[in-house]
Amino acid sequence: MLHAERMAIALNTPSSKIVFSVAWEGLRDRTLTSWANPERMLLEYRKSQQDSVTSNIVVRADSISPNLPEFVGNLTKPLYEIFDFFVAPTKMISEELAKMRESKR
């Protein structure tokens, strides 16, 4: 999302709308864990009964940075929901995005 924002700004089209579409496959019988961040504990066992899920959002390019946690939350919500209706806490998404952005500096 941040790359798309930077590209729109570089093309002098910061108010353009951008469509983000994602698809996850091979999810049936997988469990929701936090292997990338072992410090984050997901205390409940959650398993996917569904093999795939797709998600789409449309946002203005110049609104991405200030709303990144909200947009990522909206885009990943359908993915988390197939794991027994898990709702990813906004704080978790914000913390992970902050770590990602800090590691890129």
C-alpha cells in the first residue's frame, strides 16, 4: 500500500483511487499462529475450515499513510475471520505495521 501511495505521488496523482485485491489460498486445516513474532501470543486455537479467501478495498492514494492500520485491518479482516471468526485487534495491526516501518529505515 505504501509503495502504491509513493507511486501515485511520484506520478503527481495523489488523489487517485487505488484498488487493492488480495487472495489467500491453501488455508484449509491451517491454524492461526504468530510464527513471525513469537512474542505475540494468540491464546486460542483457531483453525480454518475454508481453503481460500479474497478481499478488496478501494482507497485514495493520499489517504494511505495516515490510515494504514485501518486499511490493512479492512483488507485482512476476511482472512482472519475464516479462522473461527477471529477479529484482529487494531492495536495488534498498528504494532506490527510500526515494527515493519521501523525495520525499513
